[in-house]
Amino acid sequence: MDSNVLLSRVKNQFILGWAFVRMLTIQKIFNLVVLRLSFWLSQRLGKVILWGKPTTLSIEPTTSCNLRCPECPSGLRAFTRPTGMLQEDLYRKIIDQTKTNLTWLHLYFQGEPFLHPKFLALVAYANSKKIFTATSTNAHYLTAHANQQILDSGLKQLIVSMDGVTQESYEKYRVGGNLEKVQNGLQELLKLRKERGRIFPRIIVQFLVTGQNEQEIPRLKRWAKATGVDELQLKSIQIYDYQNGSELIPSDLGYSRYIPDKNGTWKLKKKIENKCWRMWQGSVVTWDGKVVPCCFDKDSKYVMGDFNSHPLPQIWKSASYTGFRKQLLLDRNQIEICRNCTE
């Protein structure tokens, strides 16, 4: 890894870590410790032991998106589940139920969160409850007004997806996107943050490395340094039908989740193990209140409960959730969403 990239990452993670620690309470720390202990015991004993409550949540503001990314259900308009916008009263209900144990909230699942008309009000409410907040965006809505609200909301981490440094390569994956608009909005946000003497949100540019843009990585690093983003992350892309290969798989397999297998097919680079900390750590909540196990369940095939009708403790330790965790410990390959997972 480039030394400048590594240095900026270390600095940024230290600042984020300090902000995270400052929002902890004795109750949140105790809950996190017992979750870790129960996960460790579950692995050793081969049975589900679950103490504590979720320490992290991902909540979906909306399924709507302005782009048409080819490996994304939002972009493809390929959901079989209902689509829509998170209602503010449901959101407050979720936060109020989880605020004593929640250490990290990612206000994102599918869709573009800034399309929610009250998105930054959602951020501000969680921040008022001393919860660390983060989100991911394609950054087409970083207007002057939105940037002011971002700084005032208390948002701690803003992940910007930018998969190209030329319009030609960028739009191959971010179909319908405008790179110049993204970069200008990002630069204006960074300028405003500096003018107002703020250090949050920390800006992380996330670059999905594909076979269509991998040649731009050196140029990307120069741009990131010149722009002053807080961190640059090179991320491997998830491909649904990876077994048959794809032009999205980079030639440099160091950036790939997949490697060639026998007979011209492809396989996961990392061996799937029968464990998953995410299942003890937290959950994902869809815009309409459904609880699913993780971000790989994009179409909500494994619904564990519903915040509209059941309280969190009942959902967290429900029979369906317990059965799901048990199957993880026995054989993750039997769970469809786990077969393409790098956890």
C-alpha cells in the first residue's frame, strides 16, 4: 500500500475511533463485551449462546436511487420486496428502543439515502441520542444547502462511492452518474468543513476496483491527495454470477474477491468459515421495519422480525434468528446469502 494512503488511513481511523469512544457509556461497553463473549463461546461449543443486545444497526432510509449500477438491486430496479421511504415515526421508535446499547448506526442499506427528504434530520436525531452515525452516498446531492446541513447534523462518517476518475470509466459502473458533479460537491463540502473549523464528517472515498477502472488507481491516489479527502479505500466488487467470470473482475486479483477455478470457472478467494460476528453484533432494518440478518440479504429473503409489531428483544432472540445463527455454526454454505460473502 502507498505510504501516503496508509498514513491518511491511520490518521482518519484514529480520529473516528476517538469519536466512537467518546460516545460510549458503561452500559454500551458492557453490552459489547458480553456479545463478544457469547460469540466466542458459541464458536467453541458449537451452539448458539447470545447475551446482550445489538451494538450496531444499518437502517435503510429508502430503496430509491438515481443511478443504474449493474450489480445493485436498486440500480437494476430488481427488488421483489416492497420499495419506499422510511417513515420518521418508525425510525424514532427504532432508535428509542436501541439507544442504550447502540454504538454504531449506518444509515444506509440499499438506495441513495440523500433522496429521503428528511435524511439529515434522521442523522441529527440519532446523534442527539449519543449514537455514532455513518452513511454511504453516490454524492450527487452534495449541494450548498445539503452541505451546511451535513455539518450541522452530527454525522461522523460519510462514505462516497466514486469508481472512476474519468467520466468514461466512472459511468461504466455508476450508470447515469456525473463524475464532475460528484467531485465538485465533495470539494465544496471539504472547503466548507475547513471554513467552519470542523473535523466531521470524515470523508472516505470508496473506489470499487473493476476490470474497467483498475488502470486509474495511480491517478486516483493523486486526486485524493490533492483534494484532501480523509481516506481512500480500494474495495473489491461483489458480483452475483461470479462463477462464469465477468469483465468487472480486475486483472490484478489482489483487488478481487474471486480467483480462477477449474474448467474456466471462478470461485471465492476466501474460504467460507462456519462463523459470522455480524450475526451477534447487529442487524439490518429495511425502510418498512423488517429486520434482516445482514447487508448481503438485499432482497429481504430472511426476515427475522418486524419493528412495527415486535420489540427488539423479542426479534433479537426469536426462533427464526436463533435457527439462522445455528445454521451458520453448522454449515454456512446452506444459506444462500452466505455463499458470496467475504466475512
